[in-house]
Amino acid sequence: MHELTICEALLERIASERDTRHFARVQRIRLEIGRLSCLDPDTLRYAFGIISRETFLEHAVLDIDQPPGRAVCLDCGAEVEITSRQDDCPACKGGRLKTVGGDGMRFVEMEVV
């Protein structure tokens, strides 16, 4: 479960920020996880619940936005929305798509007190 490793890295990053900015706790964290990424948002939330126990993150709300996958068709040049890496181009039905978005994770913001 690489979601647990990601949550541990997230905890370390926020702890480092806490040392610098001196806040008491985190109320909300917002992440963006593309629909084409290999991360499962529900598993990530579960892992976050585990690693945040008895820390300054314990009661933080984890919001996850899931932008759609985006690709450029190498056959017709259209930029299209896709739901799977195996999708064909909805414009020309070509099968040569290059992913250009919706496949990563991004830390968007956090609310602290």
C-alpha cells in the first residue's frame, strides 16, 4: 500500500512546515489526485487516518479533488478528456494518446491554527 508511504511523506512535509511557521494543528488539507494516477483516494484517506493518530494532524479533514485525465491524440492533435490510459480518442477513434494531465498528485493547500 503505497498510500501509507505517501501519507508518511505528507506528515513529514507538514511537520517541517510546522517547525518553520509554528502553528498548533492542521484543520484541513486539500490534495489533488488525478483520476489516472495510481492512487486510490479512499485508501489514502484510510492511511491518513492511521498516520495522523495522536499527532497535530489527528482531526484534520483531508479533501481530495480528482481532476479528469487529459491526453493529446497523436493522430488528430485533439486534446481530450479520458477516463483510462486505454481509451481511444473520442474525436477520431485513434488509439495513440499521450497523457498530459490528471495522472499526478499535488498538495494544494492547508488550513492551520
